[in-house]
Amino acid sequence: MKTSEYGARRASEMQNKIDQDNLAMAIALESRGEGLDGMFAVAKSILNRHELINTKQVLPSTFMPDSVNSKPTITDILFYPGQYQVVDSKTKTFKKQDSPVTEKDLELARKAVYLASDTGRTVNYIMQRGLPMEIYDSTGFRRIDAKYDASQDKGTFVVGQHQFNRAGHPGYEADLKAAKEAAKNK
């Protein structure tokens, strides 16, 4: 292996570690206290955004207004201005909390990522727990007590203390169109 190939691989591995640490922290901060179900739903939503952008199913600006970053990392998505309540967009750090995140919180968040990062595990977990199948395509969430935002009112459902949505997911529009067509043909 050439030195440049080794360097590129190490840089990628380091970014992956940073992404995984930041993802676990974001999930813990956003949904600790909601158990594995809440953390799983938050994890799936964040991972879905990342996948939709990086597989070019949506433009980065769908979730990251004015962004021209065509291959954002999970960290880029988490720290993009105005996206997640637990992030200070100016300093690109997590906001200080009154109650610090514990290792148990992070362990549960990592388990949520593990479950949400594989299609088979995701579907099995949703079905075993009786959760809404829409979690599979969720792209956004906000606390139930957050200020109302009509732009997030597409394909909504609740898990724990968060309302999730499928806004921005191309599959949502196709599902909605099919449902309307089926209802019209009855």
C-alpha cells in the first residue's frame, strides 16, 4: 500500500470515529430518558438524512439550506446551523447541559445506532417493539413541546417525547400519491 493510500484510509477511519462519537452524543443529548426506542428513532432519522444526501436521492440543501457540500459527513449534518437543538451552530460544539451525559447514556445511544444502521436490524426492531414503520423513512424530529413548524408536517408520528416526520424524503411523496390514488379508486 502506498503512503498516500494509507494516509487516506487513516483519515477516513478517523473521520468515521469522530462521526460515530458525535452521533452517539447527539442521540444521547436529544433523547436520553426516552429509552432505547426514542434513541433508536432519533438515530434512524439522522442516519436517513446522511444516506439520502450521500446517495444523491436529495440535494444537500433539502436538509442543509444553502449547503453546497455534496458529501457531508454525519458531523457536517449534525453541526449544520439550525439543524439540532443540542448543537451550538456558531461554535460547532454540543451545548452545555445541566445534567451531563453519562457513559450509560452513550452506551444506549451506540446500541441505537447499531440497530438503526442496518436494514434487517431496523425492521426487526420496529416490528418487535411495535413501533411505527414510518421510522424507517424518518428524516426529521422535534420535541413535542417545540414551537409548531408546518414545514415538518409531512408523514408525522410520535415516539417518546419527539414528533418525527418524513419531510424531504422522496419516498414520502410517492407513498402519499399512491395512497391518494388508492382512496380515489375505492
